[in-house]
Amino acid sequence: MTARHDDEARRRYWTEYMDEMDRLVDEMLAYPHEECGEPLAPIPEAMKAAGAEVTFSDTLIGGRFPRVFAIRERLLPDLVEAALDMNRQGWIMRIEDAFRSMEMQTLLGRSEEAFDLVVGACVWECGGETPPIDLVFRRSRVLVANYGKVGTHMQGTAVDISVFRQEDGSEVWRGKPYLEMSAVTPMDSPFITDEDRANRREITEVMARHGFLHFPGEFWHYSKGDLLCEILTDGGQPGIYGPVHWDEATGEVTPYDDPDRPLIPSEEMEAELAKALARAQP
């Protein structure tokens, strides 16, 4: 396959994938959920108590907020068991991200970097041509989690992970490192090697043994018990977790007042995307 034909194939795949994820966003927004009020619990302490060898990212969210390694209380024992399971086969789980507050997610969504990423992806999707604003706006719904009901990190049910080998510290390679945004990002991307695909599959199997399902759009993202999992498994039950504010001192959670409301208003999103389009012009 020539480079031109390969690029065309990647664009076709990307477009189909983004359209599918856009439909999933609609489905998540429409899906019923009933927040159960279950507290969040810190991950590092539980891992240490269980003797699990785990590492954690030390980077800041949006260059400002320390990452919050917490998850819903009932999900924590299963996450610990998944980490121990990996240890038994010579791996170390690295937790890149877990709970995100509304402030964290809004900061990420408002950043110039995020808008430029969305526009850059759309320009590439359109073969280098200026994309229409309606396409850019639809793609932003997928690439930036702008709704609490769609963002499972805000619900305290998700972790982003990388995996490394205990023997030499090398990464169990999945085609690209965390964090990647391209045609190799979807879990089932055809643009990775057989070895990379096998590694993704094996990591996913470990997580699935403990009830954590992969998000089809990102090879690093796993969650459990939320409305996304109900949709992916055709569970038929309302999601029991929604987006929450967390009191770190007590572990208690408070549901968002309006989980269907965008974190960044639509008119502001459109204005910032238009600015990013202007920045993208040669």
C-alpha cells in the first residue's frame, strides 16, 4: 500500500469511527441513570495494603491540578485484584488517570491545546482542507468530554492505564503510548501490528476478568458499573453512577445539578473552535 493510499484508508477509518462515537455520545446522553451516592475511595492506599505493585502518573491535569487517584468504593477491590493479576504474570499496572472533578474536566476542555487538537484532527480528516464548523463541533463532542453524563472519569468509575514489565521496566506496547489521538487510538484499530493487537487484547482480558470493560474509542480506558457499561453489554438497567463532586476529606459525593448540561456552553465552544480554525490557517 502506498503512503497516499494508507493515509486515505486511515481517514476513512477515522471518519467511520468518529461517526460511531458520536452516536454513542447521543446514546449515553439519552440513557437513564440513578446516582446511588456511593462514596469514592483512594486507590494508592488500597494497592499498598494488598501488596500490589502499581505505579501512578505524576503529571498535572492541564498543567495545574494534581491527578486524583480515586474510584467508587465497590469497584476498588476489583481494581486491586486486576493489578495483582497483572503482577502474577510479570506486569506492573501504571494508573495514568482516574477521577476528574468538574473543574479538572472543564480546564481540559477550555484549553487552547484541546481546541487545536480537535481542529487539527478535522483538517486531517478533510484531507488538509478547512473543515466545516458543524463537523468540527460534532467531533469536539467526542474528543472533549463536555458532558458529565458522558465523562466516566467524572463519575468515578474509570481508570486510564499503561502496563510495564517487571523484569526490565519496558512497556507492554500497544501501538502508541498513552495519550494518543489518531487512527490507532480505537481499541480495535487495524493500523497496529499483530503483536500490539495481542498486547491490547491480553491487557483487556485481565481487566475484564475483574469486570472492567474497555471503552472502544481509547485503548487505555477501562470502567465498570456505569451507564456506558450498561450500554456496551445491553444490560438494560439504569446506570447507578453519574457525575459527582467529591469531598476528599469524607469520601462523600454530591451529584451534579444537571449532568446533561455541557460544561462549556455550546456558543462558547463554537466561538473557541472558530478561533482554532483561524489559527490553523497557513
